[in-house]
Amino acid sequence: MSEQAVLKINAWVGGGVLSQTAGETIVRWLTEAAFAAFGAEIRTLVETGDTHELEDAFGSTIAFGTGGLRGRMGPGPNRFNARTVGVAAQGLARYLAGAEDGDRNDDDGPTGSDGNGGVDRRGFGGTRGVVIAWDTRHNSETFARETARVLAANGIPVLIFDGYRSTPSLSFAVRELRAAAGVMISASHNPPGDNGFKVYGPDGGQIVAPRDARITQEMRRVTEISRIDYEDGVHRGLIQTIDPAVDDQYIGVLADLSLACAREVRIVYTPLHGVGMTSVAKALDRLGYEDVYYVEEQAAPDGAFPTLADGIANPERPEAFLLGTRKAAETGADLVLASDPDADRAGCALPLPGRGWSAPPDALALNGHQIGALLCHYILSRKRAAGTLPERGLFCKTAVTSDLSALIARSHGLEVVADLPVGFKHVGAAIENLPPGMAFVFGTEESHGYLADARIRDKEAATGILLAEYAALVKKNGRTLRDELNDIYQTYGYFREVQRSVALPGAEGTRRIEDIMTALRATPPRRTGGHAVCRVIDRQSGQALDLRTGTTDSAGGDRVNILIFTLSEAGHTRVIVRPSGTEPTMKFYVAASTVDLPGTRESIDSLAESMLADMVDLCDRM
């Protein structure tokens, strides 16, 4: 059977249907013993003539991107499978064993003592082990155990949870256990056919430059994968189960987020078939919320995410709230909270004045910018009133996140880092690099990521519980969170944000994305949404071009592949274009505000939609 398949593959290569690289790789995976487990799947693809899938799966190699390794499950070096997981784990093992002196730190300060304490990294070479966690996706536990087998075979002790856990709980455990690194098996909110491998450093934050490049380099050098039998690793003490006390300590940190005792609020919560019952639900219970209803259909873990449109379990999408808002209508709830499969993203839906829960989900769900503004306002206001705001406090956000939260933070006297690259890992890195005397207070990103305690170094869905506390507090005065959001707009200006992702799959799509970014740099648009573009900020080159004068100056921030087109001097009204770091997609982010332009909310809403349509249309024609 393999001989026939090889003949077909060679014919496709000769006829130009498959690239030489793809053809040679498919033959290797079909004929070498190391890939025997994938033979049946590959032969099926060959027999059905699925040359597009074969080219995409075997013509390139899955990349270590914004969220580590992430992609579709299936055979091939450009798919997520036991082989690519093994390569990633072997590369990580090589990196840990040979970590350069510049990566070591002999600081023996306390972990988590004040939320900003030092981390003992004397074991970064591997002696303190690697923490492994996984979510509820298909094959996640299998991939976690495979990672453990490889690390243990390389002499690196493994500390693994006894069941699925959240991504932020992994971050906490890495710090609490003073581990060398952490690995999270999850593809976050991706489709059910995807999975991923995220690497965390000893600070509990996702790996960032330059370590990500070094780990990638080690992965590329892997030719053989060392493995140990899992049970043998357990017997030899190389693979150990994490003490349940760590879970209890983690939930204690979540309970510490509370800023008030108000609990008289009715909540609907859904983990969207993910791990949230191990974190968000337990925190609700620990904090004493008694009027909580769970969406039963979505409380059970299920990697197919069967109750969600297209299997997308993402609280960024209003349709994910369909069952939650139905439950809210049945129970008369004050708000609906949701978390994604690995419980690092939080979503919230609120009833509409005069309509309650009868409106469609897209009218009820808040976007990530609005949630961030509410949380920022609540946390800073409560801490200021209590006198617990640090003298030098830090607020962080990514460049594509609305400036509204940054304005709130500045009004409370916080120092603001507002131009971080996309990805919450950069918030974690900012915390790790805090100057002496400064304390982290709050971080946010547009994709529903929030953090309010530096003992965790990744976004935390349980931060959303503060919205329930906020709602309970204002409910005493007959107010709602929508009233609070309106007051925020009255104080700081109205902001409207819209976003669109345009998928351009495959190698051809990757080239198309590169061509679009090149064209935008060469010929930037002069107008969008009926307004003139003032400046073009190219974060890749670090240059900002003033289209009115033709002059250039330097742009701050890290060098990343992002273009920003601003319509005002302040820059709150803008369009941002960037390629995704985890999928073959162009992403467009638009923000419009009355801070920059006069107008009603309706006119600002219209402007934002018009700016988005113009930019997407322009890129489509390039």
C-alpha cells in the first residue's frame, strides 16, 4: 500500500501538483519507522487525492509563534501531532539543559510574597523541573503525557497536574513551585480540530524574545527524540503529580482579587466546555457567591465544543453567549460570565435597559475594550478609596487595545505602558521587568485578557468575577454596569472599537499577507472613513510618517509587524493592520472616539464601521 502511495506522490511532484519539499517529506513519513503511527492517515489522504492538504501539512513546518506552537491536529510537520509535540519537548529539553549564562539568575527572593517578588531561578537548567498542564481539548492529555515522557527521558523532572487545569493556574504553579519552565497543552479558543504547546519561563510568563528564538533554534536541531515509558518515569520519580495544595493556594490568590464584600447579585456562568469549573467556579464558591447558575450543557468538558457555532468556544464572539443569555432570561440574572477552554479569557453579557435579555447576544455581550475599561475603573477606584493604590503603580495594555483604559489609569496617577505588542505575554514580561519601587496594578488586552495580580503572569478569566462584585455593589443604589460604563464615557469620552479578521490560508495566503503589508508600507492610504490619515506608524521599522508634512520621526515600542494609521494628533481614532501570529489571518482593529472628533455616539459608531470597511476593501484590492 505504501509503495502505491509513494508512486502517486512522485507522480504529483513530477507534474507540479506537489512541491519537491512536500513530496520528499510525505515519502519519509510513509516509509520511516519513526513515523509509522501516521501511515494510515497519510495513505488515506493520498488515496482520496487530497493534494491541497498534503501540500499544506508536509510542505512546511509548524512555527513557534505568538502563542507557542498552535495548529490543526493531523499528520505532517505543519500539523499538531505526537511527533511535532515530541520535537517541541525535545527542543525545550535541549534549551533547558544548555541555557546560556545570560538566562540564569541567582536571585533567591521570595515567590509571590508581595505580588512582585523575585523568583529563584537557580534551577533554570532543569534541576527544578517543568510544570505541565492541559485543557479539555481532544488529545490534550495525550500530548501532555508525551511532553512529560520526553522531558523525563532527558533527565528533566516533570511536575504534572492530576487532571485538566487553566492556563493561569499553570502560570501560578510555575512560580509557586519555583520550576524551570512550564508547558500548557491548549489551543485556547481555536476550532476543535486544533491544539497547541505553550512554553512558560521561570517567572510564570509565556516565553518572549530572545528565549523564544533560542527554543525555536533548538527545536530545528532535533533529529532524534528521547522518550521514556510514562509509568516508568513515575516509578523513577522523574514524573510527579502536583500536590493539590497548589490548587488551593491558586484559588486563594483568585479570592484575594476581591475589593468589596457585596455578593447580592445573580450570576450565570459558563465555562464553554472548558476548564473554568476548576478555577472560575471554585473562586465564585470561595468568595461566597450563592446566587450562581451554571449553563449545564456547557459545564461538562468536551473538546468538540458541541453547543457552540462551528465549535468556537470564544467569549469574544457574542454567539458564544446564546445559551448563557437564555439561562439568564429564565433566572432573571444580572449578568452572564463566560470563559474560554483554557480559562484565561473572560467574557460578559448584560441585559439591555427596557429589553432585559430578549435582545440577540450581539446586543448583550460587551467587547473586550469595554470589559477592560469597567475592570480598570472599578479596581483603581476601589483601591484609591481604600488607600491601597501603590505610590508608583503600573498599568499595561497592548497597542491594539482601546486607549480608554489607559486614560482611566492615568487619571488615577498610574504609570502607563500602552504600546505593547499583541499577546498578553508582553504584559507578563513588563511585570517581570518592573523597575525597583514600582508595583503592577492592572493589565488588559482587547481579546478579553485581564490580570490584576502579579502572582499570576498570564491573563486570568477569574478576573471577570470582579464584574459580578462591581454589579452587586452598584445594584444597591439601583444602578447597573451599563450605567457605570455610560458614566465612564461621559468622563473620558466615548470610544467605539470594531475588528475584523480575514483568513488567507495556506502558503499562498502567507505570501498574500506579506504582499499586502509591503503594499501598505509603500503606498499608505491618505484617507479612510471619509477622514484624512494624519500619521502612519510602522512598528516594524520604528518610523512614523506624517502624511501632512512628509516628515518622519521615531516610533516607540518593540519592533513588530504592525501598521497604525491615525486620524488625529492624539491617535485615539485609528486603524491598525497586522498579520496574526498564530494563524494565517490578516487582522484589522479600528477605534474611533469623541476625544478626537466631535459627534454623537451614532456618528462615531458609523465612522468606525466606515473606517474598517475602507481599509479591508483597500487591502482586498492590493
